[in-house]
Amino acid sequence: MNTDIAKLIVAIVLDILDFTIGRIPGFELAFDAILGVTAVILWGWPGLFAFWEIADPTGQADGFVPTLTMIALSQMGKGKKKSAHPDMEDRMG
């Protein structure tokens, strides 16, 4: 299995958990911090974007935004652009 696909599956599962158990009062901030650390482990610097969810102390708004899934998809898109670029050079040269 491709590592990008595996990361996407992990991101989807974690976003579903954020939508469900991540809305428990008092637990949502800790869970958002755990998700932020996980995102940094999975994607490096782009994963820091996941920490925006801590800005919502109620945990209501961030539960509806699949942040980790969006990061995963954006990183998959970057990988496709990088892998497609050498092919284009070969065709042109």
C-alpha cells in the first residue's frame, strides 16, 4: 500500500474520531493537541496547520472541518506534481 494512501486513511479515521469523541467537553483541547502532534509526525511542517483547532475552545467548529484529511490530500497533490514534473521534462527533451 502506498504510504500516502495509508496516511490518508489514518487522517480520515482521526477526523471521524475528532467529530465524535473529540467533542466531549474538557477532552476536546487535549484531543486537538494530540491530533496536532500526530499531523506533525505524519507530514512535518504542513502538519502544524492542524493546531488551528485549539483556537476553538468549545470544540464545536473544528469538529466539522476535516483538517487532517485536508492536509493529507494537499500533501498527496504535492507528491503527484513532483513525480509528474520529471516526466514532462523527458517528453519535452
